[in-house]
Amino acid sequence: MNPYLQILRIGNCVMASLAVILVGIILRGTGLLSYSFPLLYAVLVVFFITAGGNVLNDYFDREVDLINHPERPIPSGKIKPKSALIYGSVLLAIGIIFSFFINILAVIIAIVAVFLILSYEYSLKKMGFIGNIVISTLVGMLFVFGGAVFGNIYFTLIFAFMAFSSNLGREIVKDIEDMEGDVDRITLPMKIGKKLAGLSASIFFIIAVVLSPLPYLLGFFGISYLIAVLISDIVFIYAAIIHFKDPHKGQKTAKIAMLIGLISYLIGGLV
């Protein structure tokens, strides 16, 4: 794959964009067609900001990645650090520009998201758990952003909290996995040890599982959603157990659970 595409982590960008599309389906159903242009701009905003954040993340992690991920474009020498810095900054700027075609609330959320991304990369990342919280807040903001685009932020808060909790658990597991190479960060596993950090990650996974029936219990979704999200819950529970033995497998399993969760939202919005 072309290194300038590889560094974007397109799979993550697509998953993030899918969250906004799902919010549109949940809130507007078949009426989503009348929001075609706001939807298009929203997807572009999320895609470019996510992509820009991924590029800058690789730029700032280039020294650590020499140990943890030497195959990535910057440590492997396929992309020069300065080129990556410019590339990521331009992508973020493009994302903000597209938000102006939606509404003022979308612009504010996009700018806040970029501010959090830059704050994380320049300073908050080194603060370990606080950095994890920032990244997870950005994930939750995807649903809030979708609510701003389609006119109902309050309803999307349920999904934002689920996304926040599940992603925070995954971020902690990733820090456990990367302990050996994290020479410039004081992460939660470094502060309290692998076992307690792993327990914390599992708690956040379980919180997401506990919250998952709420859209059904509150009458927003039908039984089809409940059945679908149960699969996601089972995978999350498995991730909450397996990561103690294999952190890499645990965080990858949690990512799969998050994807299944998105699919369950789609089912809930359509059925």
C-alpha cells in the first residue's frame, strides 16, 4: 500500500465516518435522504480530521514506533517526519473547512476536536491516563457531532457514553501492550501495574456492556437491536478476559466488538 494511504489508517477513518452515518439513520431513518449534503459534509469532516489525527499521531510517536511498530511509514523511512507533519496539518484544516458547510454547532465541535487532538499530541499524551480520556472523548464526540448535524444531540449522548467507555478500556489495554516501548509516557499500567490497569480496562468494557441495553429499554430501538448488541457484548466480555493473557489480542478483540456494536446501531435504526 502507498505509505501516504497507509499512514491514514483508512479503516479507522471509515469506522469513524460510519458512526456519523449511523447517527443519521438512527435519528432520521428513511428521511436521511433529505440530509444528503449535510451527511456528505459530515462524513468528510470526520474522515479528514480522523486521518489528520492519525498522521500526527505517527509523527509524534516516530521514536517509540522504532520499537513498537517499526513497519509504519515514518520509522521505516517511507515518509519523512516533516512531510508527515505538513500532511497531517493539512488534513485537519480540510476537515474544519468542510464543517462550515453544515452548521455553526458542527464547526464548534470540529474545532474542539482538532484542539483536543493537538493538545493530546503536544502534551496530554505524556500524561498517560488523561491522554486516554482525551482520545476516548474524541470517539464519543463522533456521536455528538452526528447529533449536531441531524438535530438531536441529547439522544446521541447514550451512544457517546458507550463509545467513550469501551474505547477507554481499549486504550488502557493498548498501553499495557506498549509498556516496553513507552519510554516518554507515564501510562496507567506504569503507575499502578499491569494487573490493576488491566482490571480497570475490564471495568470500562463492562460499563459499555451494561449501558448497551438502554436504547432498547428507553424505547428507542426494538428487540432486533437487543439481539444484535448482545453479540457485541459477548465479544467485549471476551476481550475483558483475554487481554490479561494477551493484550494485543485483547485490544484487537475489543475493536471487533466496537465494530459489531456499530452494526447493532444500524440494525436498531433500520428495523
